[in-house]
Amino acid sequence: MSGDSPELGYCLTHAGRAAAADCDQCGAAMCTDCIRPVRLEILCPTCAARDALKEPLPQASAAMSFLQPMTRPTPSIAVPTVVVPSVPPPSQAQPTPTPVWRDQSLEVPPAPSDPPQPAPSRRLPEGWFDPDTGPVPHPDPSPRVALPRFPPTTVPPSGLNSPVGAAAQPVDGLGSSATSLRDLALYCVGFFVVVLLLSMLFEFPLVLAHRAANGGSATEPRDLLHPGKLSPALWSALQALSQWGQFGGVLLFTYWFGRKRTGLDLKSIGFDPARFRLSDAGYGLMLAAILFLWLLGLGSIAGWYSVAPASSAVEGLTILWVGFLILLPAAALEEVVVRGMIGNLLARKYGAAVAVVGSSGLFAALHMLNPGFSSHPFAFLGIFLAGIYLSMAYLATRNLWLAIFLHTGWNLLEGPVFGLPVSGLQIPFTVFQTTALGPAALTGGEFGPEAGLLLCGVVIAQMALYFYFRDALAPRPELSPESDPGTRGWRGAAAP
């Protein structure tokens, strides 16, 4: 500063007021009202130069100590001011300042107030979020991503589609054992009621047709499994209507119950049409053929089965196609109920291992009302192992399609193709006629191969082969991306 006394001149901004100092940049005289602290700096009102007064004079500092904000008047005329040079000490020579003229008609804006800055100790790394000041600026010109203040809430997966060993909690927050068992009991009771009502509704046309064909005589439920005097085409059409109607009703009930009680929809239990692959249908039918032909071949070699043709080629194709249309909804109904909803309700709390065992036990219990179940001691064991085999297919693909077509293929080969009883139910039209000649404990007798120890051994052997060769059967990663579990091979990340 060239001036050090308030009597050296008059301030150009505030006319008539004594100047306290001069600006080092432009030489303008500044009074005590001009010298305003701005973040430990002095702002010159003439040239807007910061640090114009790095070391304030004593009289300026004293003036700033009691200075209060005030409204500055805006003069309308230009007032020339001649700066009087100060008397320098004898040892120093000061140059004579040049008079400065300034048009006071221009309004000088007030000094802006900067927002408070965080202390240096609170400085955060680049890109982090500060709750007081927002994203912290950084001199690095690279793009920054401000993190959200609250992390996104993630809902853990549930059911058999979740990773094995992690018993996921329900969506509605009900995670106790009593709640899971209550939901399971309510679903089972509702399922039996719905099936009873739907069977009465959709089998009513078949009952009327039977009575009309038999002269109005009473018809028992077992008689509906045979056409009697009805034409095979009419009987097949009414059977297909009954099976598809019951499947559609149970599907709607499962969807409603899952949405209202458990938070599980059809997609979450594995019945997603968008994830259907023709490979699932092909693999299911192929595995069913391998399993059944293995059983039939071993039984024929041992002399326990006798196979003979029962229909022509044209009749065989018709039987094959019609039998597929009738058996597909029946197998899909059981898979949606047992592996889909019941299995996921058990897996939600107890994990996949308990779900596989529990759903397989319920699957065997559903067949206890079939004819001949009580007379064969190994019927429960055979159906239980079949349920575990179907659960492996469900876990390997994370959807129900492979299990549905594996189930359908087994019933189709067992009944309409080779003429054996399907869990105690005899199919009237078959391509071949197979007679069980061996012991009932091995072949299952009139209940079918499910009640025989031969099927138990074949299923156990095929599951053991699967576990032994699953690394070789697993597809390459580029052929089955992890983003689409429906394309996974037999290995599956969640095999029990």
C-alpha cells in the first residue's frame, strides 16, 4: 500500500469519506467501508482484485472490527478525486501517484458471500458423497460418480431358485417355522378342495356321456378311466378337457395363493413360459426313455417282462399323440404343486435339502389313494425316489419344464406306449402290451413299476451316474451364460 493515513484522500466509491489505504493493483483509494473481509482477503471495489491489502493497516483493521453492513448509496455523477501523496520518510522515496478518475454512475455490486467450506480434515476422496455439501469437488478433471446417500435395498432370493444352503426369508418378512408350516398346510388344504371341485365340474360331461352310453346306469369314478360304450375319440376329448380344466384351475389357485400369502408367483417357482426351451422338452423325453428302456431291458433279460404289439402303426401314432395331450396337464399339475409351490415353501425356511426330501414325501403321499397302493409295500419308496429324481431335474435347470416333460415322458412310455399300469391306473389304449411275469416286489405287479425294487435300483444307479459324470456333462460357459439359468446343463449350481 502506498498510503497509510485516512487523511490522504477521499474514497472514489464513497464520496466524502476519508480513504484508509490504496489498492496495490489500480491505486484506487479505499475507505474503511471498502475494506471488507472476504475469506481472509480484501476485495478492491474498483478493480475487484483480491489480496489487494495483504497486510491491513492498523487504522483499517480497527475500522473493520466495528464495521457493520450498510446500504451503499449510488451517486449519479462522476466526482474527480485527486490523491494527495503522502510524505515519505527521509530514507525512502515514494513515487507521486497519478489522479484516478472514475464514473460513479456505475453501480458497484456488493461483495458476494461464499458458502461455508468444509474443514481440510473433512475432505473426502473423489466421488464420495458428503451429506452437507454434496459431492466433493476435486481438481482431477476425470468424471466422478456421486454415490447415493442410502444404498439400494436388495431383496434376497427365496425358494429352490435361491443358492443352496442359504435359506432365504419370505418377501413378506414372515420367516418363522410356524408361519412356513401354516402356509404349507393352508395350500395343501386349498389344493385338495380346488381339485375336488374342479374334478366334479370338468368330469360332469364325461359322467353324462357314460350314463347316456350305458342306458342311464350309475357310473363309478373308476369306470371313467375306460370308454366303455363311448367312442374312443369322444372319450379322449372329454378326458383331455377334464385334465386341462383341472390344471388351469389349480394354476390359478397357485398364482392367487402365492400372491396373497407367500409372495411367490408362477415365475419365482419355475413355471415361466418365457424360459421354456425346446431343449428342456427334448432332454426330458430323452431321459424318460433312457430310464424306462433301461428298466424294461433289464426286466426282459431277467425274464420278468413280456412285450407284444397291441396296435397298428397308424393307431400307435394316434395313441401316442392323444396320450401326450392327456398326460401332459396331469404331470404339469403335480410338478407345479409339489416341486413348485410346496418345494419352495419348504426351501424358504429349511433349505433345498429338506425341500427335496419333504416334497418327494408329499409326492408319494399323493398316490396313496391310487388302486393297489396299500397292497405293495415298496410303492411309497419307488414314488419317493422318483420324486427325488424329478427334484434333481428341477434344481439342475432352475425351472419346471425339464421335470414336467420328464414326468410326462415316463407316464407316456409306461402307459399308452408299453401298456403297464401308471401308478395303479390302467390305460385302455396302448401301442404294446407288456405283461409282468416276475415277482411283484421287483416288477410292481398291478400297481406298475413304481412299486417294484427294480425301478428303485435303476433310479439310484442313474442318479449315481449323474453325480459321477456331471462335470463332463456340464456345458461350456459360453454356451450357457450365467445370466440365463434356463440354458444351464445337467450340472446346475444347485444340485443336491
